Amino acid sequence: MTQRPAPTWPRCSFVAQAAADPLEGSAPPAQRWFLIEHPGPWGHDALTGSGIDPGAVTAVSEWAAAERARVALVRRPGRGSRGGTRRWFRVDSRPGQESIRTGEFTADAELAAAVHAPGEPDEEPLNLVCAHGRHDTCCAVRGRPVAAALAASDPGRTWECSHVGGCRFAPALVLLPHGFLLGNVPVQDAIEAAGDYRAGRLDPRWVRGRCSLPPAAQAAQHHARAATGITGVDALGVIGAEPDGETGWRVELAEPACTVLLRERWVATGRPLTCAATSPGRMRVFDLVELRR
């Protein structure tokens, strides 16, 4: 019996952008971040597949699970030789607790202590751009030009990073310490978005959500920004997000006060959602039902 060849699918991010897949509510969960400078190469699973000391991997993974944190490898755009002193960053992205602390290490084994070390405060925002080609080709093809442009415009504050989730929204930009994820950001708009963030503003066109908030709250903020024109990074704070019926959500926001009612549904896309996937997937959508001010 003749075996049929596997179907060839277009690159995930180009198809998702053409289909206008909704960005809102798609930021992956992370209350904190731990960033490890590791020029590479990065394996498909960056932390466990990139040759980092197994004891350090275990310690960092246990800390991340306890703190509901995300671990990412980072490198300067353009890479560079491995060796010598490298950096780590521990980021708190919880609303009202935003901070970055940093330190240095020369051997991977030191990372086991770094997750608990006081470190030095770092007051300037960080730009992370997913460029993890071994996880998804779109991240490398579309992320690296954005990282290079940001590094040229904001020297020392931009890093390429390993997989952050939502490959079909490449290029993906993470703004720390708040943990806002941006998607589909063209090069020039990424430069402007990073500048806006430094000034305390967000361009809602690209915002997927804030990683420290549940998906429904991320979507509620999106719809509230669209309705109010509010762009402040600390505006529209989440007071509560509760289920409302079988598929609904009721999200209370502040500054300005408003109530957002949403309907959550899952949509079959008829296509894989990542370049590495081999079968069609489905995506979560949050429809706006009502916004009360």
C-alpha cells in the first residue's frame, strides 16, 4: 500500500497573521521570570537540552514550579562566544511588585544559588525577543531581525530569548518587568513599542496580554483599552475575574473602573498552530459581550 506524503503547511505565523488570529488572552502564565545568559546552541527544550549542568537545571526548575515562574535562556543578538562571566536576571512581574534583580556567574552550578540570591537591583526595562529556531522556525526567521533592530536602538537592554509560547504570533516581544507579551510586531513598530513601554505606555495593537494575569483578565484589559483609549502600563488593574455561567467571564477592572463580560469559546482552526505541529489545532477566543463603565 502506497503511503501518502505528509501534508506541507505554510509557516504558522504568516498564516495566523493572515487569518487575523486574535492576540488577546494568549500570554503564557508567569508570575516571575528567571533568565540565564547562554549563547547556545539551544536545544528544542532550551533548559534541559542545551548542555546546562543537570543539578542547576533541577534547582532552577524546582524554584520555577514553586514560584510559578518561567525560565528562559537569553543571548545577545548576533550571539558571541560562550565563556567567561555571564548574567542572570530574576524578574518579578506581579502587579505592584515589578522588579528586576541581576547577578553574574561563571559556572552553571552557580545558578542553583542564584534563584535565591539577593542580586543587584536593575532599574531599566528589558526587551526579550523570542528567536528560538529549534523550537519553531518562525521565531528565528521573524524574531532575529526585531532583536537586532532593538539592540541597535536600545543597546544593552535587548536579548534574544528561548521559547515563550504562542509561536504563531512571531515575532514575539516580552517587555519586562511587567511581563507584557506583544505579537506580530514589525521591526519599526517594535522599536516604538519598546520606547513607549519605557515611557509607561502600551500600543494595544500588539498586546497579547500580561503574563501574570489569567487569560480572561488579559482579554478584558484588551477590550477595555480599545473602549477607553487608555494606554498606561499600570492602568485597568484587575480587581477580580470570575466565571459567569458555563462559558462566560466577569472581570472587574480599576482606573478607570469598568466591568467586562466575556464569552470564552474554542475554535477549530483547520491548520496546525505551530510550524512543528503535524495536525490541525484549536484556539481559545474571548468574545466581548458587554463593557460597563
